[in-house]
Amino acid sequence: MVKATEHNSQAWDQKVKEGSPYTRAVSSETIQHAKSGNWEIGVTADKRVPREWFPRSLKGKKILCLASGGGQQGPVLAAAGAEVTVVDISKEQLKKDEAVAERDELVLTTMVGEMADLSMFPDGSFDMIIHPVSNVFVEDVRPVWKEASRVLKDQGILISGFMNPVLFLFDDEKEQQGILDVKYSIPYSSLEQEGAQEGQTLEFGHTLEDQIQGQTDAGFVLTGFYEDDFGGGRTVDQYMKTMIATKAVKLSIQEW
């Protein structure tokens, strides 16, 4: 089987060509509002991140948009005054950010890279990391948290969106018929199922312990939390919310 990262890179390139909602760049109107100080972003399907999770001003703040290509979060934050770097495994997703930057005269940096390997950045490079739902595409999430902690400054902020693993319990075909039939266990791995079809992503349902305790083990303290629907007509959304967003602050050893 092709390495998950390589497979998912190609799959996301394909999603761009198909016009997936997560590949649709923000409008010029959204960017103009952001330049005027009226901005918002999301890291899950529907809800917007509370503005109080951010500093009052983003002017000069160094922000890493991690696995966040698609011309959505990065350009908005750049328009709001931040120094933005977008890292993603999909070149086509990064082209979306580059296109918005050119269209609306923004300055941002794009880099092809894996979320679990940020070796291109020195320790303490960023004030904030914005990490929308994407660690579902890596086999092991804990290295993502460790690398995020390493490249953040002390008191740096990590805002993340991720899946509640309950989403991966059910038979997909039956759920589309409105039937919740438990078929899988958590942690979930696409690699343990039948081979993924071309254009489909390999996905991994991480335990909540790895998602939340994994952040604290990496040196973070959680200071914000909310849940959101997955969207797209999922049957399970009728019974519970299946996306989670957290705000975490990196603390030095002395502050512990």
C-alpha cells in the first residue's frame, strides 16, 4: 500500500479538481472584511472559532496554518495582519492559498510538508498554530502535537479541530440508509480495511486520549473547547456532535 501521506496528497489534489467544499477559497469580499478587522474562521464544519480565542490584534503575529491549504483560513488571517505560513501535503490545495494571495494582494508563504514533521522550522517559530480538521489523515496523531509544541513560542496558542472517534464506529453504507450499525472499533484505520479507491482519502479515527491527553503530554494546557456537527447529512449527527475544537496554550516547564 502506498504510504498514507502520499496517497492522501494525491487524493486531496483530486478533491480540488472535484470542487470539494474544503477546497473552495474565500471570496474577495471576505478578504476585504478581514482587512477592515471584521473576520472569522472555522476549524470544524460549521461553527466559527470564538474571537476571544485570538489575541485582540493579529498584527505581526506569526501564524502557522497547519495542514490548512485550500485558500480559507490562511488568507483571512493574512488579511487581518498576521504573518502567515501555510503547510499542506497537497500542492493543489496550496495553489488555492497562492491564488487568493495574488488576487487580493496578500503576503503569505506556502510550503509542502507533513503535519507530523515540521523539521523545516526552528523551535519557537510561531505565535499561533491553526489546525483545522486534518489529523484524521495521519496514522499517529501524537507526533503532530509534539511538533506543534516545539515550533510554538512559550504561551503560543494551538487551535485545533478534529473528529470524535465515534464517527468511525458505524458501517458507512448502512449509515447512508439511516441505520447505525457498529462495525468497527477505535482506534480506526483505513489501512485495516479494503484498499482505498483512487481519489478517496485514507482516514484514521484516533482515540480521545490521543487527541486530548496527547496535547497535554506535549506541553499544552487546554483553555477552550466546543463541539460541532459533521454535516453532510450524517445519521449520527441526529444523536450527537462528531467534531471537536480545542484551544490549547503551550507552557514552559517552569510554568508547570
